[in-house]
Amino acid sequence: TAIIIEKQISVRGLAGVENVTDIKSNFNRHLHYTLVKDRNVATKRDYYFALANTVRDHLVGRWIRTQQHYYEKDPKRVYYLSLEFYMGRTLQNTMVNLALENACDEATYQLGLDMEELQDIEEDAGLGNGGLGRLAACFLDSMASLGLAAYGYGIRYEFGIFNQKIVDGWQVEEADDWLRYGNPWEKARPEYMRPVHYYGRVEHTPGGVKWVDTQVVLALPYDTPVPGYRNNVVNTMRLWSAKAPCDFNLKDFNVGGYIQAVLDRNLAENISRVLYPNDNFFEGKELRLKQEYFVVAATLQDIIRRFKSSKFGSTEFVRMDLSTLPDKVAIQLNDTHPALAIPELMRILMDLEELPWEKAWDIVVRTCAYTNHTVLPEALERWPIDLFQNLLPRHLDIVYEINRRHLERVAQQFPGDEGRLRRMSLIEEGDHKKINMAHLCIVGSHAVNGVARIHSEIIKDTVFKDFYEMDPEKFQNKTNGITPRRWLVMSNPGLAEVIAERIGDDYIRDLDQLKNLLEFVDDDSLIRDVAKVKQENKMKFSAYLEEHYKVKINPESMFDVQVKRIHEYKRQLLNCLHIITFYNRIKKQPNKAWTPRTIMIGGKAAPGYHTAKMIIKLITAIGDIVNHDAVVGDRLKVIFLENYKVTLAEKIIPASDLSEQISTAGTEASGTGNMKFMLNGALTIGTMDGANVEMAEEAGEENLFIFGMRVDDVKAMDQTGYDAKSYYDRIPELKQAMDQISGGFFSPGQPDLFKDIVNMLMNHDRFKVFADYEEYIKCQDKVSALYKDPKEWTKMVIRNIGSSGKFSSDRTIAQYAREIWGMEPSLEKIPAPDDPRD
């Protein structure tokens, strides 16, 4: 018991008497001063804000000290530019990283409050769509935990990803008004407000090029602290909000139009109003291009201001020579969304700092690096030239000149290769000329990376082959990772403690140490403890489901989970076909000893993506039939998880037995949910796609349920042609399932409800669902068989957990730092605010 209590303390932080007393008195002080005079009864929300502000107090000293430390030491800084930061909730993560969890638990308990109830009041910061935005959030945690002088820069959307309601089985979107009650974690910094220019025209004068007659929008920064794990480092995420200038629309004296002019301020401020809700899909709207330039223009002004004003041992020293920028600044572009950083930095260096092209271009390329997140053609950003020219005329000139010099170099290296010139141009010719933003990023960066080994190979072999042949040294791989603080210590404390009892708690900083668990794979006490934690997590989630979905579920059943954005390439439809097949088998042999399953699918569909919305309706329709069939009973339940988001992921992932990672090989760049499930003791059924390949390599392919075509098989089938009908004709269970969908078995009121899905699957399925059906079903049979042997199942779980160390975002960020940014990560603590300074 003593050892267990000691480990609990190490993982959750010390609950010292002074600590608890301190927190209680600060809590009461905040409660007193946040309550309005005419209210003497505090609400749950008042208690939440009091606790949040109490925890925030522990951040500010460290935050100020960290920034002071950077100012004095003048390290190289990295700027992570992203249109999305999918942060989720902040309170518990801050308590974990500051080792305050036990003290706060004890303090709230003594005050007669329930910590979990208070945590549930916090809104998710849902400023992202999925993987790309959540990756940015994990990276911020790792950059702080590795002591890097790092800044996340993005947009403070007033409305994040929509809330999903399911009404009659259909997705309905509602606005995510996450700031309605205020955000205790952010601090507005009006003193750093920056102007951003749009429209106007370009003037060539003897004194240089001028961009004139522009419309101005102000960018107001809001700072959120990003604490490292118990190292006293607190970095900054700075999100920009759009404000109209005071004279907006008034300087053009429109007689009697004063009221209208003030109302029109909304037009400028709409820039930061709402997150575009598309995952892996490009929508070429002017407002989106405005957002992309907004974050880039405001951020680059901030970067250059900070570069110029950083002192190095002397108060007089101000850096004016921008030629050393790449020694002090790294800019990482999270996909092509912030690609305008390249022409914008060129504009600043040439038009404002008066550097010659060659010098400016050298600085830009050495400063910028680009991460590619997808090879799906519909996701690649291609901006129409007329839209671009109207909004950013100076930047278009610069892009044209970048392209002219780039194509000159291509022609030198590959004389007479017209096809290559056309393929490699930044400008795509055609009815409507477009700027290929990925090409701009590759040409304007010194490093280009994919996000899993297989993805990085695919971009070199296919989409960017020409660029790889010209500059092979630019191309790198950086396999994605997840932060073990949020995705293990915080969301699965039971498992974190069981692990710490065996190998100590240093693995939280250095996840590779999980390999030390492998010595215990046959240890009966570990097998028992891991199974027990999983069962407790399942019980807890079962209670949550019964409360929120009014469905009674069997906690002994296998929890089979697919949670991610709804997309054809992720093949939720393949999962559906397995559900129907399993249902049909139970109906055919109701007395057989089937392995019971609760199959859960969750995720949002982009509001304009018709097929994805139909997929949700199909899942809910299948559930309506299956869940009310008395013959099936509790051997199969199908649940669509409404409004999947970071906070729901933190509940479901620790309770999952089987993780579904079943995209067509070559389409999921990496995936990161796959890693979260692996770390939390679920087994994976998946294709050899994205990071699944490396997961299988780390754990041994025999410890994952791998099935289906490999990338080469898909490529071969693209050559010969995919014939869905041949599978339908040859496989009776597939034919039965499809006939049920198309015949109205799952939609008795409207037999042709799913005709679009059936037509797509039979006639134009880009993702070849039927081609992997047979192997998928057989693989699922193997899963069911192993689940019947709990001890062997749990041993496989332990082998997976012990092999998941590679998938820490700490490893990913250490590689970015050393191999792209030219920075050295550090695990050393900086002095706490109350420690004496050096």
C-alpha cells in the first residue's frame, strides 16, 4: 500500500497541507471577488471560475519568468503557424503539468465540491477540425516540456468546430459559442495590436515598391499560457482576433451613413468569427484566404518586432540587420494554410527593409519549413488567381517572381523538359489559373516533411516526385506523436499508476521507457492490474452512455470503437458492412456462443459533405434495427457517439478494447487516434496505412490485427481497374448486406433512402471498400476469438503499451528541433518563480 500511495503522489502531485490550505484560501478569495455584489449565492460556474483562476495564479509567475529568461538568454525561437489549435479543456491539463492535481482534489473536497463536476463546466476550445489541429496542441505541450522557446500562432475563432446534434438519425449543426461565459485562460494584449492590409494596388516608385489604398483590419492578440511538464517552463499560444479600426468606413465621408458605417465594422471583424469546418477538403472562399493572410501578416510583424528588440546582455543593443533572422527564428508551416508567410516575409524584407531579392529569398528559405498533411487531391489548396490578385496584389507579383526564378532553375537542370516545367510551376494553367500553395511551400522552404514514414515516401514517389528529384535533401519524415500527459496521465490515471508501480514515473517525460514493461508481460499481477483498470474504465464509460444515450450496454462486451471525422477514405462504411454481417450471422445461428460487442462510431461530417452525412444516417439506421432486435439481445449494440470532441475522446479511448484504423492504404497520412488507443490498452484492427505501419513494426505485426491491400496492391488495382460488382457477385454475405441497405431493410419507411451510398459503393468508390471486405471480416473473426481468452488478450495489450514509446510527441518534436529547426531540446528544469535567480 505504501508503494502504491507513493506512486500515486508522484503521478498526481503532492497534496501537502500547506499546498491545500493555500489553494483553499486563494479559491475563497477568487470566489469572493468574482461574485457580483448583489449575489450572495454562488453557482457551479462561479466555483469553476474560482478554481480556474486559482490554478492560473500558479502559472503566471512561471510564465513571466520563462519569457524573461528567453529575453535575456536570446535563444533561437520556433514559431508554429497553424490555422487550427484543437486544445480541448485546459484546467486538468494545467493541474497535471504543475503537479497540483492532488492538492486541488483535496482542497475542493474539503470545500464540499466535486472536482469532476467543476471540470465539466469548462467548454472545449474546439479551434480545430481533427488530426491537424490536435497535433498542433500536442506539439505545444511537447515544445514546452522540452524547454524550447516556442510560440503557437493562430486565430482566436469566436466560433470553433460546430456542436453536433443527432436528430432523427441526421446530423444537425449548432454554433459553438465557447466564449459565451468568458475564458479564464486567455489574456488580451491590446498593446501588441497590429494592422493587417487587404485589397489596394501596387505602385512602383523611385523609392521602391509601395502597396497603397489598402483596407486595414487590426489584429488583437490573446495569449494563453502553455505549461511544460513539471519543468517550470510556460510558453505562449498567441491567437489573433480581428478588430475594425476606429475610422473604419468613416474616412470615406458617406453623408448620413454614420450608423451604417459603424454597423459595417462587422465585415472586418468577421475574419476571426468562425472556423471553416472542413477536414481534408479545400473550399476556395475569399473569407478563408483573408483568414490565412490575417494570421500570417500579424504573426510576421510580431516575429520581426521580437527579433529586433531581443537584448543580448546589453540594454542598448537592437538588432537591425535581418540577415541573421534564420539563426534566431524558425517558422514551421502546419500544412499550406499559412503558406502566405513566404511571400509576406519577402514583401517585408524587400519593400520595408529594402533588401535585394537574392538576400531576402535566402533568409526566407532558411527560416521556413513545411509540413504536408495529406495527398488527397481535393484537400490541396489551389487559390484562383483573380481572387488572389484582388485581395493581395503585391503578394501575387512576388509569387510570379518566385515562380519565374524557380522555373528558370528547373529549365537549367532539366533542359527541354516542357512537361516537367508545367508540372512544377506554382501557377496551374487552365480555364482559371490557380496558385498551387503546396508548390509555393516546397520552393520557399528548406525542409519539407510528411507525418509518417509511409506518407513521406508516398509524397516523394508521387505528388512531389519532380521536386524530390530536384532537391532530395529537402525531404524528411517526422512521424506524428501524441502527448502522454493528456493522453495517459490525465485521461487514464489508473493505467498511468499501474505502469508507474512497475517502472517508476519517469516514463511520463521519456516514453521510450515503456519498453521496460515488456519484462512483465507474463507477470500475473500486471496482467490482472491492466485488465482491472480497463474494466473500471469500461464501467465508468457504460454509466456515462446510459446517462447520455439511454441505452443499456453490456460492460463485458468488447468495446469496438471508430472515432474520427466522417470521410469516405476513413471507410466507416467498411465498419458498417461488418456490423451488418455480424448481425446477419447472429440471426442465422442465434444459439451460437458469439463474442458480444458494443460497436461505437463517432465523428463529425463537414456540413456540406452529403455522402458523409448519409453515412451518419446509415449508422444510426443500422443501430435502430440492431438495438431493438430481441434475438440479438446484448450480444451486439451499435451506438453513434454524438458530438465527438477532445473531451469525449478522453473518456472513450481509455475504455476501448478494439481500435478501428481501416482507411484505404495510402490515404491516411499518419493518424494520431491510432496512437492514443495503443497507449491506452486497446488492440488495433487496421490496414498498413499511415502510422499503423510503424505501430506494427514497433509491437510486431503479430500483435496487431492487420488486414487488407497494401499501398502497392492499391496502385496495381488502379492500373487494372477496381470492379466492385465482381466482389458483390462473388461474396454472398457482402451481397446480402448490400441488398439489405438498398432494399430498405434499415429504412422501412423510405426503401431508397441510401441509394446514393449504394450507387457510390457499386459504381464509383475511390476507396475500394469491397476489395478489403473479405479480409476485414476474417480479421474480425480472429479478434473475436482472441477476446474469448482474456489472459492472452491482455498480454497482447501489454506488448502494445510497451511498444508505444516511439509515438510520444516529445520524440517527434525533438526530431523537428534537431533536424529542421537547428535547436537542442532540454529536459532541465528552470528555476521556479520563488527560487533565487541565477
